[in-house]
Amino acid sequence: FGRGVGASLRVAPMQPGGLKQYTVPEAKCALAKVIKELAAKQDELNALAAQSDTTEADERAQELMPEITKILGGFFKEEGFPEGPMGAMMGFMAMMQTDVPTRDQLQGMCTRLEAGAA
């Protein structure tokens, strides 16, 4: 493209999450920590979800996001993401840029976490 108009259009792609790119093992570990944090607040989140007027999962997730951001804010900050909803969104995106574990793999991670906490 040289120095013409096209040269200004070439931009390096943004790294997933903007700040951090997880390897598959790092993403699995981070996701396991997120699951553990959310599981510890499951009753609280379920109570909030029960107050929702919507039956749409996406809308309900949006309603819960402020509380989820509070719960996971410290974790995402430690991982190098900005504070607040944008940091949480970036953190989730970074974890999902790798191979997403299957339900059985997630259950195995939770089981290992529970065994380690005992």
C-alpha cells in the first residue's frame, strides 16, 4: 500500500481481551476460578434472577452483570484487566478466545477445585 490512503487503513488486530491473552491452560484455570467465585454467590445470584421480569437468558444476564462484575472485579483486576464492567467483559472475552472446555471438563475442574479446598 505504500504511503497512500491504504497504508493508514492497515491496523494490527487487537489482542483478545485487549490486555491479556490466555494460553489454553491459563484460560481453563481462570475459568475454574470464575466458576468457583460465582458458585460461592449462587444463592445471591439466583435470588436476583428470580426478581427478573424477563424470561430471555440474554436479558437476564445483562440484569445480573452489575452483580457479577462486583463479584469478579477483584479477580479480573488481579488478571490485569481494568476495573468495572468493561474489564469484566474483556476478561470473559480473553478466556473465550481459547478452546472452550466441555461441560464434562468444567465439571472435572470444579471437582478438582472442591477436592483441593477440602
